[in-house]
Amino acid sequence: MRPLPNTNDGSTALRLRPLNADRKSLYERTIEPLLAWLEDTYTGTLRWMLKYKAMILIVALLLFGSSLVLLKFIGTDFMPQTDESSITLNAELQTGTRVEETMKVARKIESFVFEEFPEIQILATSAGSDDEGSMFSLFQTSGSNVINMTMRLKNPDERAEDVWQVAARLREKIDVIPEIVVYDISTTSGFGGMTGNTVNVEIYGYNIDKTNLIAKNLADRFETIPGAVDVQISRKADKPELQVILDREKIAGHGLNTANVSSQIRNRVSGLTAAMFREEGSEFDIRIRLKEEYRNSITDLENISIVNQMGQRIKLKEIGEVVEYFSPPSIQHKKKERLVTVMVKPENVSLGELANSINASVSEVEVPDDVKIVVGGAFKDQQESFMDLGLLLLLSIVLVFIVMASQFESFIMPFVIMFSIPFAFSGVFYALILTNTTLSIIAGLGAVLLIGIVVKNGIVLIDYINLMRDRDNRLEDAIIMAGKSRLRPVLMTAFTTTLGMLPLALSSGEGSEIWSPMGISVIGGLLFSTLITLVLIPILYAMMAKTGQRDKTGRLRAKFTELE
Amino acid sequence: MQAVFIVFNQANTERVEYLLDLLEIRGYSWWSDVKGRGSVNGEPRMGTHTWPEMNSAVLTIIPSDKVDPLLEKVKKLDEINLDVGVRAFVWEVVKSY
């Protein structure tokens, strides 16, 4: 190097010297020795372990076995439940409760929500809404006895409790309100009916009374199951109605038919939109109907006059009678069968656990011959998806095996490599247990993803062992040489993938519950299986491979003995 | 006139070309892909999956006084990295046209 010119002042030169002299860079001083130490430690361990192959294999199998035992303690879910900062309350009072009474209860709930639930920011209430068929009733059950409340919570990071804790507190408060007959608190926003996290017990049977009884019986049993909340029966309580039963002969005699009688009753009771009133750009319906005092009792209704085509007025009681009647609000069908569903939500337990205890409870109930009980809902979807996922897993394992077998021209090599896959799953189970996450479809997805990633580590290692053996190194030497040389690439790929998944696993925003299980399972599986790959695969290779197996020239030359 | 046969790892290609130019050697014959292995040690160059590297070779007929400088340069080149490998062999040229 040329000396620094003298024109510069000396201090700069002095300060520059140490940097330019034989000082090593930070990387050379820290990372390089660390990696060298890692390589030495690893090869040392590998050499030691090659002496105790059988023992290492047994330890590994025990680790795998223990993870399978742990599997029993991991809850299963269909989809991870998410804190969407939204609670929907749907409460029903005694059928036939007047709107005013319903409103009173709604105000009571509102008042303690505002006082005791500072987490709740916005609250929308609809109580006792008219069941005459507004747009709203398409989406929600309505009726004079129904309260619907939608609550919007603060963002998850701005409150101490999660949405399920808030919902649990709300349940405690609502449990003690005597007016409320049934209620349901859901924590999914929007029209969450599609993705509801419930176990549904479907009761098929033609006889409404019979199935109602079984549904009630089951619902009572489910209430006592720990972790079961919001037990709901899909068939609502019968509603009182007034039925006008017409005598067909009599109405025919008066020149009337059921259609015009019913439209006339309707016009008088619920009103006829006669015209529009327009004022300053707004339009108002003008509805004409009887004054309330003339349509308030059965006698009033019977005294309604019906006009026939001749202009004669006929009292309703002359052509029929008005009777009180209890009707089921709706009859659901599935597979052409009448159906009642009992829906149960899990609280602080996983969907799988809840379904198991419900299954046990259902089997205790005696079922008549013409009634069939099926446990379904999100739990059924979960089971179906897990089955699909299992099939997917199997398929990808087969495909991976085929590719490797053709590339290695061997059936043993892929087998050795694929030994790391079960340990990837062990890693997934350990990670789920450690982070207290349930095994959901998303976590399962991570496990499927792992097959490809995990196998790659083995390929890198095995391919290099093969190369070293082809270069006439002894089996154990080849394994140790390959281990030393491939340690860095294996660690590199494992750590890059792990770090890449870290933000996914650690994220805590709204809805992060959906994807974080995937990050957790990939990280856990990858780290664990990488460790296993580095230890177990060389050992398995040593056990499976025979000395001289890859000596292709030697085998060929054995045929040329006549030349000697 | 003497013939100098230089066999070298293909990694040295540019350096060998530079050597020839440096010593103002114009004429040579060049084989791009040559398999081979050393008599004593070193990795074989076979162009296979096991031994993927390959050699090249150059044969040049030069005046006798240029031979020693060339061999000296080849030795220098070899010492940069003994694992890469370069060797030179010299023999007499009896006649030429």
C-alpha cells in the first residue's frame, strides 16, 4: 500500500491505520469462529453418535412417541377463533311479551353494559321489532319479544380482556335477568352464521312434539357439560296466533272467496297503503286501518265487516270464527326430513373436546325408532377437513417419495430422508403445546407445508454423503465429511424459513389468531426436525448403507478378472 | 525449438491466456476439455457428478530461451492455489515445417 501523502494532517492518518491494517472484520471475528466451533462440535458429536447408533435411534423414537402422547392434550378446532372486537347478543323474552316490556329489559341491559363494560364502544339495539316482515327480519329473528344487540369493542391492544372474557362476563350478567328466556352471545361479526364455531346436534324426525321433547331433553343435558355455553334449540317456541277459520259454504253463499276475505281482514288490521303524501321531497305512506280499539280483541275482529261484490256488509263471525292457535314459527328440513338442531358453543374448551363430551351425553339418551340424532356443525366440518388434510398429507408424502426415489435411483435413500417427517410433526405438537394453541385446520396446513421443507434438509445431507462415498471415502468418513460440509446450508435454510415465519407466529393484531397457528406449527416442526435431521439421518444412513455399496467401478472391474 | 505442454484446471483459463500474451507467445494449440488426474495427489478432473471439474491443455512450440521464463510463470501460477492445479511438460522438437 502506498504511504499516505504528507499533505494531510497526521491525526487522520493515525486514525485510518488501524482500520486498514490487518484488523479482521466483525464477521470474521464473531460469526466465523462461531460457525467453525459449531462445525467442530457437530462433527465431534456425530463421530460419537455413530458408535451408539441403536441407542440414538431408540431415543429418537421415544421422543416421537412422547409427542404422540402429547397429542391427547392438544385441543382441536376447526378454525381458530378470532377476536373480531364484536359481540352480538340475541335474547328472547317470554313469547307474547309486549314491546314496551321488551324495551324495558333492553334499556336495563344497555345501562349495565355502559356502566360495567368500558371495553364496549358502540352499541346498537333493536328490541321488539315488528315481525310484519321488514327487511331486517330476513337476517335476524324478530318479534315483539326479541332483543338484538350489536356491540363493537375497542381494538384488542387497547383492552385488557379478550372478546371471550368480555362475553363470559356479559353472560354472567344476563344469566340473572329473569325476563330473558333464552339468549345467545356470539363473538363473530357480520353474518357469522356460516363460520360459527358450534357443535350442532341434529335431531331428525317427523313428529314435532316428539323431537321437541328430545331437543329440550338434550339441551338440558348439554347445559350441565362444562365448557358448553349458549345452548340453543333451532326450533323456536310456538307463537300464539289468531287463526280465522272460514266456512267455505257460507262465504260461497255470500259471493266471497278466501282470497278477498283475507285481503279485507288484512287491510283492516294491518292497514292498506292508500296513497303517498309528498312534502319537501320526502314521501310518506298513507296507511288506512281500523282504530286500535276496534281491532284489539277477538270479539272486535269477529265484528269486522266484509264487503261482498253486491255491496252487502257481512260480519266476520257470520262466515267463520276466530280462534287462538299456537304455531311453530318455522319447520326446518334437511335431506327431506324434518329437523331440530341443538347448537352448543364452546367456552374455554376446544371444539373437539366439547364434541366428545356431547357425543357421550347423546349416547346416554334413549331415542325412539323414528328419530335419528347426528352430531354435526363446525365439528363435522372439522372432522371432514381433517380427513381431507390427512389424505393430502399422504398424497404429498407419496409424491415426495416418488421424486426422491427417481432422483436417487434408490428406495432406501428416500426412506432415510423421510424419517425426518414424523419428527416434523412431533415438533408441531410440541410447539402447539408450548404456545397453548389448538390444532386447527390452519395448523394442519402448516404441517402439510413442512413435508416439503423438511425433506429438503435431508436431501442436502444425503446427496453429499453419496458424493463423498463416490469419491472413495469410507462410509463413516463420508458421513462426517458431509456433515461438516452441509451443516451450514442446512442451518441456513432452516433459520431463514423460521425467521420468515416469525412475524406470522408473533403477530397479535385483530384476526391474527387465524394465521399465527400456521407460523407456530411451521417454526416448531422445522426447528425440531432440523435437529433430528442433523443427528438421526446420518445415523440411519450408516445403519442402512452397506460398505462398498456405491463402489460401482469396483463391481464393474470384478468382471474383468481375466485381464490379470 | 522446444514444445511446452501445459495442462491446467479450467478455472485457470484466463490466467494461462494472460501468461502466453505476457511472454509474447503467439502460436499454440488448445484443447478445451481434457480429462485427467495427477500422478501423486489432487482431485481427478473427470467431468462427472462425482468429479465435476475439467482441465484444458495448451501445446506451444517456442524458442528454447523462452521455456524457462514460461515454466517459472507456470510455477508461480500453481503456487497461488495448489488445489486448482497447473502442470507444464517440455520436450524437444526435432523438426518442423
